[in-house]
Amino acid sequence: MALHVVGNVCVDDTFYVERLPRPGETVNAVATMRGVGGKGANQAVAAARTGADVVFRAALGADPDAVFVRAALADELPLTGLVVLNKPTDRSTILVDRAGENVIITAAASAMAFDPTELSSRPGRGDYLLMQGNLGADITKACLDKARDRGTVTILNPSPLGSTPALPEANVIIVNAIEAEALSGCTDPVEAARRLSRGGTASVVVTLGAGGALCLDRGARDAEHIAAPVVTTVDTSGAGDVFAGVLSGCLARGLPLLAAVRIGVRAAAIAVTRRGTLAACPSRSEITALIHGPLRNLS
């Protein structure tokens, strides 16, 4: 069983500041970092570090930033799924304050022009497909629909939400509390999960930051709350991607959803103690320890 991650990849320029600027204000950074990110790439690498067989598809430009991206991913993932478009490679600017909270702005010309439905290699029966909200809404829906028709297990992390958010059908939905409210119209995360489950036909996971996550498995009446370990937060950017990638990789390896959520929560807790997006992702050995530790037999 392969996990196909279809999404975006970009170059992240991160600025660490004492506090986020107010409108019209300039603040000086105390440190900076440049690395590879993008929700698709972050999740693909996190999934690959679980030991899952990962196929990653995304678009790059024909520019020096693309060379930088390929070099960073070469030891993590096969690069055969990266296509070159006549667009600039996507870039993100990230501001992180001293409490670890962040704001992100992304230039996404390559992601928005990418049409993975044109690729010949596609997920099949028994495979898994993980997508985010970085591609065009119509493209995302088309990919999910075609994969589901072929018997692929579909996983959707619809972030970032569009200006008029709509939720395509997927077998597993991963959202944070803000996204859950926007998509369901409900402020209570448990009730939001119920509404997003389409009458119990989909599994829904709502991440709660330092509060852990809620897991409403397909057909279950009640959601399970998974607490997060107490850690000192340095940088929250990319933690949600670590969670989604690790969860999806664990599912592709055959773990039940609740165990995958527990492992994902703990992997994300490691990520927030480090700076960067992809750079903060736990190592293969750290994720292996989570998978084969006491959590392995939880369901």
C-alpha cells in the first residue's frame, strides 16, 4: 500500500520576532531561517519518516529555488513526482513571535497551476491519497473523486481554506478548530466533527493545538479526546503538517485511526519545540520510537 501525497512545495523564509507587528508597523527580527516547506512537502516527509511508502507530487518552477528544493528533498522522497511549470517556485514568508505563534503568507502560482489529474501514475485500490487545500478547489475535488472511485482511501486536510470554503468528500478529514467551525458553522469542536462526518460516513479529526486532538471514527457515536504532552513551545509553524503526515503514514502502514492520532499528537508536540517547518519534523528514529513504543497497541 502506497501513500500518495499530492500538494505543494515551497521555499520558506522565516523571521523570528519578539511580537508580531501591528498594521503599518515595522519590527526587527531576532533571527531568520530559510528552508523547504509547503503543506504537501511537509506532510510527505513526515509520512515517509513513519516508514510508509510515499509518492509525492507537486509543481516547481524552473528557477534556483527549485534547485534548492530538490537538494533538500533528495534524501527524503523520490523526486519523480515533481513537475516543472513555467511559473516561479512557490515561496512563503513566516513570522513567528516569542510565544511560538505564527502568521504565514504564501505566493502559490505553481500550486494553483498544477493539475495532477494529468499524471499517468495514480493511486489505486488499497492505496491512500492525502491532499491539502493548496491546489485549486476543482482540482482537489477531481483528484479525491477519481481516487475514491478506484478504491483508494482518501484523506483531506483542507488547509488553507478558500474564501468560500466547501468540503469535498473524503474518507478521513483532518481540520483544526478554526477550520472545523468555518466548515460546519458550529463553535463546539465535537458537534463540528459530527456535522463534518456526513452522518458518520467519514472519520473526522479536529486538532486543538496544545489541547491535543479529537477523533471521531467512522460510525462512532462519541469522539475521543487525545491529550497532548506538555512542552515548551518554540515555533508552531508546520506542527499541523507533522500531525497530518504522521497520521496518514501510520494509516498507510495499517495502524488503526485512534493509534495514528495518538502518535501524530506526540510527533507534533516534538515539532513545536523546534524552529522551522520541515526542519522541525521529528526524525525517522524519533517517529519509529513513537510507533513501536507503548502507543503501538492502542486502538
